[in-house]
Amino acid sequence: MTENILFPTGHTENIIELKNISFGYTDDLVLEDINLVIHKGDYLGVIGPNGGGKTTLLKIMLGLLDPARGSVRLYGEDIGKFQGWSKFAYISQKSANFEQFPVTVEEVVMMGRYGKRGLLGFLTQEDKDIARESLRKVGMLDFGKRLIHHLSGGQQQRVFIARSLAAEPEVIFLDEPASGVDLETQEQFYALLEKLNKEMKLTLILVSHDIDVIAHEATEVACINKRLVYHGTPEQFIKDEYLKNLYGKGVKFILHNH
């Protein structure tokens, strides 16, 4: 197994620090001795084989799972004392199931404002304006009155990103968000993520099986296969033969031009 390689980033503000993290659902460890620092403004692509621990790692960062060993610090605070959860947003492969819910796109995005107001809080015109602006940023403003289950999978994921933006986060976690949508929709979706990172300065943490996408879109790569196999630039990852540590010696990596 290759030793951890730290990314020589120019960013100075640590927002997530994992130190010696190990975790197991049973006696067998899923993650072992993970050390990782994520800085403000990073676009981190997390890759690795099925069962390698990628989603588990995200859940530990989000406080949804407690590590068996090690420590997590968020914005310089121990995770047990951290109160700034409104800074984080999480978008999964299926962020919500609205198939049988008669709810509009605007109503879905407005849900993002309850993190600011509370579930029983009264939403103001400002909240509505922020929701509409969030829809505009993801190119879905004209779809506001449509029912969410009438949209395509790619359109729904844009709406879920708008819902996250409405909460005004600083960090967005995405777990296989473009799974199951066609190639053209995926490219549009990843172009949107690039815009969120570069123009809106949001920190993104993206779990994906698509190494090609990570290599082209992310600013850095974390390869997880129980341990942290690699953490550094996509260019160095492609240049060196880290794929063998993840997927075995028989794998070939073919990059497609986007």
C-alpha cells in the first residue's frame, strides 16, 4: 500500500481535519488510519473501489457516524462541540424521493431556508427571493412552478443543489450525484459544480466512480481503499500508477477529452 501523500495546496484555512480515523461496522475495519485535511475553496474528488469506504468517510465528516478511533475537527473545533452545521450541505445520489409528492420545484428549494428559520419559522419575502436566486444560479428558475417528480433526474439534482444553495452553505458534499443520468446531462451537471467552486467559492467534496470526471473537474484527489492511498493533484495521480493500488494491476485508465 502506498503511503499517504499530502497535497501541497496553497489554501491556508483548514475546514475539515481528519486525524488517524478508523471505523468498522463490525469487527472488520472499513477505514483505517485516515489522515486528511480539506481547505476552504478545495474541490476534492473522492474515488475508490466499491466497499472502499468513500461514503463512510463522508458520513464521518458530517457527524453521521462516530469513528472507532481518531478525531475530527471542523473549522478548528472538535466535531462534538461544533455548532455551525448550517455551513454544510449534503446531496446524495437520491437526495429525496418526491415521486408521489405533489410538491413544486420552488417548494423544494424553499426547504433549504428552514435551516435558517427553523421548521416552525415563518418564511419571509427575503427567503423567497433567496430561493428564486438559487434556482437562477442552477438554470432552473423557469421550472419553479413544475412538480418535482415531472423533472428528469438531471433536472432534479439541479433543484437539490438549488435547495442547498438556498441554505447559504460554505461546503457541499456530493455522493454520486450524477449517477443514472445521460452523458450530456452529466457534463452540464459537472460544469455547474465547477461554476459553484470557481465563481461562488464553495468548497466541494465529490464522491464519484467516474475517475475521468474527477481527473478533469476536481482540483485534488483523495483515493480511498480502506486507507488513504493517495491525496494530491489529479495530474500526479494520472502520471503515477496509483490505480493499481485501488483496482489491481490489470486496470487501464483512458482519459476522454471533455
